[in-house]
Amino acid sequence: MNGQAILYAAKSTEDVHGSIPAQLEDGRQFAEQEGLEVVAEYSDESASAYKGDRGPELAAALEHAQRIGGTLIVQHSDRLARGDGKQARHLAELFFFANRVGVTLRSVQDDSTFQNPVLAVVMGERNMEDSRRKSLAVKAGMARRRERGLYNGGFAPYGYLHRRNDDDERILVIDEERAPWVRHIFDLYLAGATYVGIARELEAEGVPGPKDTVLWPHLTVRKILLNPVYTGLIRGGGELYEGIHEPIIDRETWEKTAALLKAKARTYKRGRPSTGKHLFRKGFLKCGICGEDMGPLTHRGRPHPTGQIYRCYGRKRHSHTCDMSNIYRSDVDEALYAYFRDIGVDAEATRVQLVAAREQSLAEAREVLGSAEAEAQAARDRLERVKRDYFSGELKAVEWRELREELEPELSAAQAEEERLREQLEEAESDSALSKITADLLGQLAGIRAEIAKEVTSAKEVAAVRAALMRLFDGFVLHRGSPRHETREGTKVAYWLEPVLSQGQMGGYADRLGRKSPPAGGGDPFGEAKKNSDASIDAWLM
């Protein structure tokens, strides 16, 4: 030991109470008592030693102490390691490493830990067990908060502030200065803007970001769009719970955003998006001959409209059956505009699709209910069989009580699930439910028709129409041959489009049936979109 010391402090979470400065001060006093000169101080914040190997500052402190052959001082040995040796380092690992490289480890509160290997191993086990119990207690506490509708998290989401209520509980309240920008982000995305486009617009307008700067990373925009807290929900353990905080956006906006995220993830294909004003991306337009994707392509240097086309990707693979040639974008877009502008929404065809989707979902729901009824009956049979064995003397009283305590809750749970599914099926079977869904869908389609009736010329307007289409449709099939429709002017359209209504829009019964209470608590509508978009996010940045 050369008389020089390095101080290290750490906190697993955000250091809101000044623990790190207190640790360093304890280290200074200890060094002074031991006659050691402090030459450097290091600290890690929000770096767990139970789930990971602390942070980069610990590595730097060890390297510095090794370089000078000095002493590394901590307040307690658990500042160095709390792991089990699998997911994070065990204290004994650091003990042997320090001995090997000539670093002396000292601790203000448990200095004897580093006197021999046995004590290091024993204290390492104690540190790990303390962290394990704390982790379980924190998880249980967070679960209780979620069930009460309280938000868990160190930082308030953008647009909210942390405040204390009358019970001294930390709750979310709306930040009136930033909440309008959250709504603006959702509006821009539903209007067809990308993450990057939204971020650039916010920066251009000088909107303060989450870190009080005007810098807006596109991933911050994405995080906001994926966070259900803005609609009054709390996410936890793969479930959503009704929160007690006031929502910033309404449920309808949130569901539309989820639908658009899911649609973009579904139609994502690798490659740079076309620079043209194509309404359809690859995967959203299908060839009516071979059924393969049709994708947009822009030939730079060629004049419009010949420079912007759609091409069938199945033509090479199915050349013997598919002869779909490249088609000008203007022809395909005109077919779409004609469908909405002149034909509009075929109310009868839409009604037929809705009824068909409804009947399919109802059939699936009846099957699920049948399984629940069978499970409830099986639970009743098991309890009756055990009861008969008890009355016949084949089971002792203590055995009967043990089995009854196990089987009765099982039966109650099965009966409750059966009743829940039956009530939801009865609600879904009502005509009023279908009428409301039909009215809502036709209203949205009418809105698209109104937008398309305008002259769509700019890239921003094209993006808005595309976003609306992706929310309501699973795709379109392009057919050629004898023109099916005529425009108002009487000129025939060379191609016609067959729209495929989204299953989610055609009643939404698949989501409604089997949903737990609260309405969004049985699952996370953003979950699938988030999982899919993690792999495809870069394709939608431009």
C-alpha cells in the first residue's frame, strides 16, 4: 500500500437524496483516519450491482487504483457488488481480482470483509440476499401501486409532473405547458408524419424537450406514442390498468395510433422508401393476378408521371401466370380516388363484411365459452367426487378439508370466467353493438372520402391520406382488365381497387370478446405494434 486512495460511491437508482456525496464524505474521513491521501473520486448513479456490474465509473476506479497500486475505499462492500455471480458479479470476484492486481479494498462500515476470502464470500452472499429481498419487496409494492392506479417510475413522463396528494403519495398531474405538445405529437403522427418528421418540426418550433433542451431525438417521439399513460392507463407486467391520473389524450386517439403503428409494422419491408408521392407502400397493395406485393418505385431523372410507378414483385416468380406490367402511380392513385370520390362507401357491401366478421368472431367466442363451461363442469365433478369419497369413508376429515380448500377456489374461478364470457357474448350478440360499430366505421370512411375529394398534391397531404387508409384497411388489391367504374366526367378508370377492411375495424369483436376489466386491462394494444416496430422502426424514419 503506497498511501494513496481512490474513493468510489454508487447508487442503484436516481440519487435524489444525496447519498453519493454522503458516501464520498464518509470515505474522506476514513482515509484521513487511516493516513491515506485521496487522489481521485468516482461515482455511478442509477447503476445496479444486483442486476448488473455497477457502471463504468467502478471500472475506472479499479483501473486507477491498479495503476497506482493504491487503496480503493467504499462506504460499504455492497457498493462494489451485490450479484449472485451469474447475472452480476459476486463480491468474492472483486476480492480476488483486487488481490491479483495489487489493489487494497477498504470499507468504512464493514472493513473486516476484505481481511480474508471467507469473509468476502459470506458478505457477498449477504449483500446478494439483501438485494433479492429488497427487489421482491419493491416489485410487490409496485404491483400494489398499479392496482390502485398509481404510476410507477422515477421520472414523470413528458407532459406530466410528480406531486404529492393528501395521503403523501406521489401522483401524476398534467403539466399544462407541455401537455399541448403531447397532443400535437399524436395529431402529427395520425396525419401521416414520421418520427423524424415530428422531431424536426418540434425542434424548428423551439419546443422544449424532456431534458429542457430543444433537441428532440426521434426515439423520444416514438416513446411518447407508445406510452399508454397519456390515455390514463398504467402498464405493468404485460397488463394495462386504469390509472387515477388525468389523461392527456382521449381513448379514441390512442386506439387510432395503436392501429397505425400496427399497420406500419405489418406492411414494413426492408429498403429505402420511394421518394415519390405514392399512396401505397410495399405490402399494402397486392397484385390482383398473382396476389404478391406491389411496391412503389421512383426513377430519378424521369419526368412525372412516368418516373413514379408501382411494380409487381411476383411477376418474376410467376412469369407463367402473372403478366402484371409496371403501372404509373397516377393510374393507381386515380383508381383509389375514384373509389372514394365517385363510388364512395358501398354501404351494403360494408354491412355484409361487418356481419360476416361479426359472425366469425361470435362463433369463436361461443367456442371459448364452451371450453369455459366444460372446465367449470370438470371442476364441479372433481369437487363432487372428493365429497363422495369423504362421505363414503375413503377420505379422512383432514384430507377432505385440504382438498376442499384447493378445489372450491378452483371451481369459483372457473364459474366466474364462464359467467364473464357469457355476459360478453350476450352483449356482442345484441344488434345495438353492431349498429354502433357500423355507424362509427362508416363515419370514418366518410371522413376519408372527404379528404380525398380535395386535391391531394403535397407530400404532407399524401401522408395524411395514407395514414388514414392504413388505420382502416388491411390493404388493397389492384385489378385490371375491363374497367369497373367510371369517373364523374365519364372517362373510364383503367384499373380498379378492391379494399380489404381491417378486421379490427370490422366490429372489433375479436378484441372485445375475452377482454378483462378494465377495458384495456386484459392486454396491451400497443404491445404487438411495439414489438413489431422495434425491428422496423428505421424504415419509417424518412
